[in-house]
Amino acid sequence: MSDTANQLEKTVDETAGEREHRFRLQDYAILLKPRVMSLVVFTAACGLVLAPGTVSLDTALIAVICIAAGAGASGAINMWYDQDIDRLMRRTQNRPIPAGRMHPKEALVFGSLLSVGAVATMYLFVNWAAASLLALTILYYVFIYTMWLKRRTPQNIVIGGASGAFPPMIGWAAVTGDIGLGAIAMFAIIFLWTPPHSWALALFRRGDYAAADVPMMPVVAGERETKRQILVYTVLLIAATLSPVAIGMSGAVYGAVAAGLGIEFWRRCWRVWKDDEAEERTAKPLFLFSILYLFLIFVALLIDRFVFIPVL
């Protein structure tokens, strides 16, 4: 009987150990902010494809992996630094550090090693320009956005948004070794997309930001001013999405898609402007659509690359 009990206890312990191991791996994956990383990787890959010139498949894969690792490293360090406010926000309370499943130093060491490894690999196997831009992206996100801007100004995501706009430039530089007009156009699209995207989120998560004392636009300037700023940046964004056509990078296919998507984006922003209770009813749908919008803009750029029809 005792042998049976011992065997059962051993089986339970092994099962618990396997679950804990899987949970640890899951927590490290969460540190990398996989949802953010997926969009970063996609836009970076678009930069690789759209850049003039060619690069070997091996080099392209290394570049994309390094960009993904750099984005994940930035997310891990961000979670280490923001552990105090993450505990106060419902959206982030279950992250590994505030939930008590991981020691903060683990996240810092993990993110730091991943950062150095990503930049060094990019330098050794791709080129110095792409490696320099990757290093700049990580440093900008960690020091400029996370540590300096985020808790000090409602313009945090406007200035800090540059970090999220660098990936297609890195992809472009991985092919060309420099930065061209096309790379700048893609940077501008993401840079100007970030404010309406982030402020739509802030409108229906305003309570979280207020509780954590993060000066997002709705908390500091109010809902009406936030909506006005969303409209202003949306106009600039729509203009930016047409810039690839203006510089000859893309043709009629992309231009038609960008114009149609821009009209729909504006329509949704206008609904938020007119809605006195925008938090859940119109702001959340705008936030979700904004993710699809950016994805489709870059898909259209890719399609146009292979089905190019000149604009008359």
C-alpha cells in the first residue's frame, strides 16, 4: 500500500513540476509582449521586401529574428521598470512580475542579454546600419519612452511612438545598408498611426491610467481634447499613407486601398468625436480596427510591390 502511495505522490510531484516548467516558459514568452512583437516583425519584414536590392534568405531570416528579439527584449525591460504601475492597472496586473510569478531581476537580465545578443548578431551577420538602428530602437523605447516620457507627459506616445516606427527602417537597412525615402514613408505611417491608436485605448482604459498616475491624454487633457487630437493625427496619418504613391514607391493598387482604408478610419474617428460616451461604444472598436488598419496598409504595400500599376 505504501509503495502505491509513494508512486502516486511521485507522479503528482512530476506533474506539478512539468506544469511549473511550462508556466515558467509561458511567463518568459509574456515578457516578450508577443502581440506587439508580431506587428513589429511584420512591418520589419515589409521593409525587407520593399527595399530596393536583394538579400539572401539566410540574412533576411537573421535580420527578422534579431528584430523580433530586440522588440521582445524591450518589452521585458519595460515590464521590469513598470512593475509598480503594472500592479495598479487591471490590464497588466497578471503579468509575471506584478503577479509574483517572476523576480524583477530575472526580467531585467533576460531583456538585457537578449538586447545585446540581438544587436551583436545583427552587426555580425547583416550590417552595421541595421544593427545601429536596432540598438537605437531598443535604447529609445527603454530610456526615452519607458523611463523618461511615459510618466511625465501626455505626449509620451507621440514622441515615444518613434520606437515602434523604426522596424521597417531596420528591415530596409538590412537590405540596402542605408535609409531611403521609402523607409522614411513607412516610418511616418507608423509614427502618425500610434497616437490615434493609443489614445483610443486610453479612452476606454482611462481609469487604469488614472489609478497608476500615468499622464495619458484623456487623464490630463480630458476626453474632448483627446478626441480632437485623434482627428488631427488621423488627417496627418491619411496623408502619410499616400506618401508611398507620391514618391513613386507604390502605384494605383496601393493608393486605392490606402484611400479606402483612410476613409473608414476617419469615419470611425468621427463616430468617437460625436459620441458623448465613447469609452466602450466607439473607442474600443476604433482601437481594434486601428490594428487591422495598419496591418492592411502594409499588406497593400506588399501586394502593390508585385502587382504594380502606375498612377496616371
